[in-house]
Amino acid sequence: MSRQGISYRFTHAVTRKPSHSVVRGLRAIDRGTPDFEIFETEHRLYLAALRHAGLKVTTLETCEEFPDSVFIEDAALCLPEGVVMLRPGTPSRTGESAQLVPELAAMGLHIHPHGSDGYIDGGDILVTDSAVLAGLSNRTDRAGFEWLKALLQSWDYKVMAVETPQQVLHFKSDCCVLDSSTIMATSRLAGKACFSGFRVLTVPSGEEPAANSIRVNDSLLIPDGFPETAEMLVREGYSVVTVPVSQASLLDGGLSCMSLRFRRCG
Ligand code: CIR
């Protein structure tokens, strides 16, 4: 089945405002507490960049109960067949999916409930035009992966498990789709077999966080502060837009995590 453009041609995005509790969000290494006001400002710039790329953006109200709920991508996967509810694999976040279901249903989106005891985070799922790659990680276990695989295979997707590098939170912390046939990845992932068949651009050394970029229609949103990556991508002909994520990055979050992006007819 041809799914040309499924990985970056979108019409809509759903986001969630950062809660005040975001300052208590999870982080692997404490590099300082995020400043709530700067977080809000950067979030607004993020929304503006999504709109500028052509998306109609819905922003859900804050959810104080879940400090990491601004990282909405981890709770659901949006595909043309509907929204697949996931099960974030860390105790303080597992309830985020249940919170999100009625909000997405109220938007008229078709919901596929989660159906396994396993865990799977959206940050581990890379949708490309030819296959869905899902990283096994500290947040995504085999049971969660197998459940997703069975569901997506029933819709004719090719689904592959990949190993997320030990030192990174999510598979997509280290890679992203640039177009139907091109991936950008850090050097620790770039040579992996899961990318055979793709052209792979390697993120310049020292700029690894830039791997968490998002292609949205004709724009390529990349995090601010990675000049060599920006230069490489401009040279490659991409329309680069830089977005500041200094506060989200203190919580190991980046551009992909803060929205659900999808194509909707009508
Ligand atoms: C967490 O540890 O779950 C959050 N502080 C960051 C989640 C980032 N999400 C993502 O990469 N998809």
C-alpha cells in the first residue's frame, strides 16, 4: 500500500499547554529546573512554527496531575486509521493516555484503545513512509511493541523493532524523518540496519540533540542552537526553521514530543 507522505504531510496538530507542575518533570540528569515562564514562551513559539508550517493546532488545557503531559506524543500515535492509544512506560506518566482519550474523542477523532499489559511510548515510534520503526527502550517493552505490531500489521503496515541506544531516552531522541527516503540520525544510530533503504544524514558530532527535529509539510523544524546541523540541512535543500526548546530539553524533551501531528480530511 502506498503511504507516500504519511510521515510528514499533515493538516492538524494537537498539543497540550505546559502545566505549572512541569518544573517537576522527569529528567535523566538534573541540569536545572525549567523556568515556567520561559517554557510557556518557547511553547508558544513552537505552536507558531507548527501553524506557520500549515497546521491547524488544537491546544488542550493544562493537566497539573501529570508534570510531563506537555510531552503529549508519548501517550498516542496518530495514523490515518485513527488514534492509537499508547501506554507510557514510567509510572508517573502511564495515566496520561486515559486523560487524553475523552479530549481526543471530543475532537471527533477515531480512538483505538490500548490493549496490552505492555508499555510503549510515542517517542519510540518513528513512522516513515515505508515502515514503522519502534524502539525497544527503558519505556517501551516487548509486550507493548508486539501489541502495536499486531494492530498495525492488521492495517498493512510493515513494523520493525529496533534497539534504542542505552544512553538515550527514546528512539526518536536520536533520529527523525526528513522526507520519504531520508532519515537524519546521530552517529550512534546512523549505520543501523533499520535504516537500510534510506539515505541517512548524520548529525554533526556535538550536536546530537538536533536529531529530534520534525519535518512538517515543506518546513523542517529543528531545535535552536545547532548551527552545523542547520547549515547541513540548508545545503541539502530543506527549508529550516529553528525553534527554541531550552526548557523542554532540561526534561529530555524536544520538538517531536510536544505534538501529535496528523492528516485529516475535511
Ligand atoms: C520523560 O522523561 O518522559 C519526559 N521528561 C520527556 C519526554 C520526552 N518525550 C519524547 O521524547 N517523546
